[in-house]
Amino acid sequence: MSIEADAITVLDEWYSSLPLYQDRLPSRGSISAALIVLQRLRQNYDLNINSHVAKGEAQITGLSAKTLQMVLGDFGEVRPITSVAGRSNRGGRGAIAALLKAMKSLKLDRLPEPERIKVLKAMQQHIVSNYVAMIFRVKRVKAKYSAVSATAKLIDTILSNARDNGKAGPVAEYLVGAKLSLRFPGKIRNKRFSTSDVQSGHEGDFQLGRTVFHVTVAPMPELYLKLRGNLERGLKALLLVPSSKLAGAMENSEELADSGLGVDSIELFLARNLDELSEYDGGPNLKSGFRRLLEMYNERVDAVEVDKSLLIDIPSNV
């Protein structure tokens, strides 16, 4: 077996060991970091992880959307795989440390520099041709329409599909944003899901007048502290969670209810709006409203997200 084949085996074993996230794939940040570190190794073959991270931090040195795109371009890939290139990926350091450790068995340091660079390029090409290509093959979120289904069930089907593929959080938030945008045109901000409310200077995911909307599929203790802060500043707040989390969220927020906090399920929040817009017709008007919701969702996702697998495939029967 050639040294290049050995290197690809090491790479594949490393890839197989990575935790799975969205679309049951490893973190895009880890894949991005691997490409950048292999690029750095071509100039200076140092397998010490500390040589590839900023001092006292987890961020991989030299990792940015621009540098990542340059490396991808060298191997014929012009499509961006992420807008942040893994800068906020906390697992990046650990993943790269594991890769560098595995590469020690290859003993590439014993090769003449031109041969070593050839092997490193082969590893990068393998990442682009296989791991990156897999990212672009992932399927969009699925929706189904049935005239006899409860309206909330139409939303639940979307969220269930998104949950199965690790996308429930962003899909839920973009669905609520789409619903609010249809009801209040021009008043609802559209921000990338990964954007922090604190960093962007906002009180929550969305805000209308004095009411702040928080959308989450996994309400954590920190969220209730944020809700309390909203209320202390004289705002009202609406917490939207999946129906399966509703009872727990209501119990955890009971002491805040008298201060202006409301809790609702995402499915019912969206379904009520669709039913109202269709005048509870349940026929062509509901079908049209459902399509408008999905179209607005896709428009908002497409405007800010690099990850187009978050888009919803609109059913052919609506």
C-alpha cells in the first residue's frame, strides 16, 4: 500500500470517529479546520496541536471564511460550506488534535519535502472530493400537505423531519420568523440562526412593539434568566417551544407568568395563524396559506444562510 493510501486510511478513520451533528454529518467547522491545518503543514510540518491554535484559545490559527474558500478553490470547489468557517466550533481543537495524533503513524517527516507535500495535497483533495461533497448532497427539509390533517400536524411534520436531521433549532426559528413576516410585513428582522442576540444588541429572536419572542427546541436555564431580564426591563415575552416541551416550559416559567411571560407551542402558534388566514376554511385557503408560509420561510433562509439544506422542499400538492 502506498503512503498516500495509508494517509487516506488515517483520514477516513479520523472522519469516522467525529461526533455527528446536522444531517448526521460531522461538524463543518472540523472539516474546515482540517483543510486549513493540512495547508499549514505544507509549509511547516509540525504535528503539535499548540502550534495550530491561538494562544489560550480553541480557534485554529488562520481559519477564516476567506482562507477556507481559497483552499477549497485550489481543489476545484467554489461553493462555500460555511459562513464562519468553524471559528465558533468548540470541538475544533479536539478534532484537529486527534487528526494530528493519528498522522504521526505516517512518519511523513521522514519524507523529502516534495513527497510530503504531495501526500498532504492528496489528503486535502480527499476531504474536498468526499467529505465536503457529502455536505452538498444532504437533502432539504421535508414538508407534507394533507387536506384532512390538523393544521398543527402540518407543522409538526416539518419539525419532526428537521429534528431527525439535526436542524430543528434553525427550522423552528425561521418558521416563526416567516409567520410573523407574513402577518407584519417589513417589521421582522431576518438574522442568521447562529447570530447571538446579545452580540447583535437584541432582546430575543424577534420583537414586535414591547413583546419579545424567544424560539427554542431545548429551553435551558440560561434562557429563563434572559426572559427574566426582558420582563425586568418592562417588556413582555413569549416563549415558543415544541409541543413535547410545552408542559415543562410552562412549569419552569410559572413564577414569571404574572410578570408578562407567555408560553406556547410552536406548532399551535403557527397553526392558529394559518387557520385564521384561511378563515378556518380548511380547503384551498389553507393550502394557499401553507404554501405562502413555506415560500416566506425559504426566502428568509436563502437570504442569510450558507447552508441551503435548511430550505424546505415545498410539496407538489400545494
